Amino acid sequence: MNHNRYGYLFISPWLVGLLVFTALPIIASGYLSFCSYDIVSPPKWIGLANYSELLLHDARFWKALWNTLRYAALALPLCMATAFGLALLLNLELPGISIYRTIFYLPNIIPAVASAVVFQWILNPQIGLVNGLLGLFGIQGPAWLQDQVWAMRSLVLLSVWGVGGSVVIYLAGLKDIPESLYEAALVDGANAWQRTLHITFPMMTPIIFYNLIMGIIGTFQYFTQAYVMTQGGPADSTLFYALYLFFQAWRYLNMGTASAMAWILFLIVILTTWLAFRSQKHWVHYDR
């Protein structure tokens, strides 16, 4: 018993932090989602009014949800494919390969706000670097972040900038594949493409599945770049779910509505990840 007491004593700071900064806010948001609350006045119980307002009468809610789903459908496969391809290249034993691995990971240690500000300048239609380079070839670049069509595409393309973390995870998985499998395949006459398709990819499916789950959660919470670079514009073309939730809470002070949005997002993420887990039995292989 004394050992247990000392153990709980040592982890008590973490337990207090979990209770005060995680558990209690979750419980409070659940209650506030059924209230009208603007921070200044006490919460007023209104039942399901926040949910019905969002689901039945708020067009911007559905716009934000659609933008988020569209971004996830485009950015998630693009980032996963890019990260996996880079990991395959960085897994080659070439002179100076550790330097290249470091270079591709560097964007992950740069603050998201700083990189967003830099890319906001790079994509500036008048003085930006991208349109300047396109102009050298006689190409008139689009307005990028200021264009309703290109704003979402720009953010999708920029999502590739931060795939370094996934690349490291893929690299760790590639290093864990037994070399004997490749040696046996070489003896059988398998070429590089066949070895990748029939050995590398099946053995990497647990890692791919892990990155898929983390990507689903991350894309549904996409916020920083859109907030810094577009503020949801132009014409709500980049109004993402998390950004609209932030506006409801801190721009309009509709804390009850924001709490309801948070719980709806929680249910959407739970449903999406559940579907992903249901699908894994058809394509994920855990035999090592």
C-alpha cells in the first residue's frame, strides 16, 4: 500500500492537470452545449436549441463542414502518398542521406504560424515568389489565397509542407522490415516494383493505418493556416469547421453554440475513425 501511495503521489501533478484542464472542461462543454452562454451572463438552459440552430438553420455551419470534408478528401491522400514516397527514397543508403532526412524533417520544427506567414508572402499575387517565377515563363499566376477557386487548392498543396513527421514514422517502419524477405524475393527474380508492391506495402500497412487515423483527426481540426492566411475567405471558401467554431466562441461569444459544434465534431471524428477501423481487416496486415 505504501508503494501505491508513493506512486499516486508522484503522478498527482499529472492527475490534477488531467482533471482540471481536460476532464472538467469536457464536462463543462457538454453542459454548455445545451445553454445560451456569452461569458458575461450566467448560462441559461435552452435544451437542444443550439444543435437545432446549427443543423437546421445555419448555412455557414454546413459550408464549414463541407470545406473540411473536401480538404480532408484532398489533403489526406496527397500527404500520405507524398510522405510514403519520400520515405522510400530516404530509405536508400546513399552518401549524405542523413542530411536529406534532416532537411525533410525541418518544416516540422518550424512554428505553424511562422510558416503560414511566409507562405502568405510567397503566394502574394503581386509580389509573391511563386507568381514571380511563373512570370519568367510568361505564365500569369492566379490570385492564390485571394481567389475562391484557388484558395482551397493552395491550402491543400501547402499541407505537403508538413509531412516530415509522417516520413519519420514511415522510415521507422521501413527499417523494421526483415531484410531476409527482400533477399528471398531477389532469389525468386522479383524486380524493385514487385518487391515494393508485394513486400514493402503489405508490411507497412499498420504504419499506413496509424498515419491514416492521425491524419483524419488532424484534418478535421485544421485551423492555424486558415486563420493566419485567409480568415475563412474569400467568400467562406476556406471557412473550416474548427475556424468557424473559433469564430462562434471568440468573435460572436456564442459559447453554447461553439460547445455544441465541438461535440458534433467529436461525434464526426468518432464515426470516421470507427469506419476506418472497420475497414482495416480488409487491407491491414499485422504478420511480421
